[in-house]
Amino acid sequence: MSFETTLPFLGGAPLGIFGAGHLGRAFARALLASGFPSDQLAICHRGSPETTQALAADGLSAQVASRETVTDRSRILFYLVRPQSYLALGDQEPPKESLRVSFLAGIPLAKLPGAASGAQWVRVMPSSPDTILGRNGIAAIYPAHPVVAEILSTLKLRLIPLAREEDFHAFTALGPCLPLALTLWESLGKPIDEPELAALGKRHGLPDYGAVITWAQEVRPRDFSDADQETYLRQAATPGGITEAIFNAIRAGVSLPDALKKGIERNRALAQS
């Protein structure tokens, strides 16, 4: 599968990535590795030296553009900032017939910049950057959109359409966060009860949750040294985020299902902030 629907939709305009953290850089690298035109990819960030160095290390310096270029010219905009910074895009008028894609955990579409004035938003929740780069990730999407679906499918993400936006609360904690939770849980010497997890997914109405558990078991790292595993887990836990809430609960000694519920609660809290 190629970008045969996406490129005509862009009509020569860029696909912009607003935010260049681990996830933003992973999407940029995956897009280029999948054949997306390098001259139609534009990335902006706050300008920190650390992010500039990380972009250079990932071979993405040529794609760095000004904030104005990304926001004013991009026909498709990937919004990849921390949930607490959900207003970072501001109230700039998007290009006509443009498409914005939010990857922000917990933040409902109605709260995003421009949503009230009719800007077209699609919400996506993907798994971690390493799964995106490994072409073995998953992603929930709402509402359905053919261009966004094509992009994600081209990156080999397994799509999970959600019937309601409300379902993102459970999916975020029980889907993308699950490999990380399992890794930490097992590192503490605790057994994984898959039927117990399946029952939790069923209670929250997630479609085909058994396949998600199988995926999580397949993609979670098993050959890391203790130091590498600690680095992997630390990088995954954004301060104030859903994964951090799950990790904190696990380390506090609660059961794995109860720790995952803490992630769902944190997602709901972000939506209400």
C-alpha cells in the first residue's frame, strides 16, 4: 500500500508534524522509510537544543521548518504535543479543507484548537514509538477517515476503529500502554494473568481485546539488559501522563488490572482538565 490517496489530497502541500518528541520523530522517520516525499514533510518544535540534536541524529534536520510554515501551509497536520499543552497550536486559521490529526491522550476533539469553528479533526491513539519504527504497532482511530487510515496502514499500524470517542479512555491504557505495563509487571517477578486482562478489556467494551493482549506480548522487549529496560520504561512515561499513572500504581503494589484502571482514570482526568 502506498500514499495514493494521501498525496492527491495534499496536492503538493506539506504534511506537517507539530511537535518533535519521541513520537513525532518516530512518525517522521516511518513516513520517510515508507516512501513519503521528503520535500513534503515539515516538522516544527519549540527550538530546544536537545530536540534539535535529536532531529539531527534521526536524519530529520532537512525537514525542520518554522512554526508558521507548518501551521499555515500543511494540508495535513499531525498534532503531537503533551496533553497538558493541548492549546499550543493556538487559534490560527487552518488552510482551506485541511485535516488535523490529534495524537493527544485524554484530550477530546471538542477541546482542540479550532474545533469549535469547524476545523476538521481526527483523533488517533497509537502505540509506542518503537512499535511504529518496528512496523508492528496498533492505533485506534475516531472518526473514520480514509486518508488518515491510509497513512497509518502504510506505516503497518493495525487499525482499531472506535465506535465512540469515549472509548479512547480505556483503549489508551489497555492498548498502547499494555506492553509497557507488562514489561514493568514481569520485571518485578509477577506472573501475567491473561484471562484476567481479557475480562478487563471485555468490561470496557474494547473490540477483539484478546488480539491486543497477544500483540502486547509479542512486541514488548524481552532481551533488554536491566539498564536498557529501565531507560525504555523511563522514556515511555511522560510526566503527568497515562503510562506514568499505571507505573506509579504498579510500584505502589496494586494488581495489574487495578493499575491499568488508574491509567483510565488519568485519561479521564486529562479530558476534564
